[in-house]
Amino acid sequence: MTELENRLERFETLTAECELIARLATDSTKREFYLKLSERYRRLAVDMRQAIASQAAA
């Protein structure tokens, strides 16, 4: 597994963890924080997939 694939896996794991924490949070401020954080990790995962795809095409 390449470094980019490792990072992709990590971002996907962090996304899932943040979504879980947000679902379980009873405090609305924390819920919103973890939802925003999960969205940021999701965007990083998308960017990483694009980087992997462009590296494979080269």
C-alpha cells in the first residue's frame, strides 16, 4: 500500500469516527463540531482519491 493509500484510509477512518461521535453527542455544539470535522476529512479523502487516480494515470 502506498503512502497516499495509507492517508486515504486514515481520512476515511477519521470521517467515520467523527460521524459516530456526532451521532452520539448530546451537546449540539459538539455535534456540529464533529459534523464539520467529518466533512473536512471527507473532502480530504476525495482529494486523496483524485491524487491516487492522477498518479495511476501518469
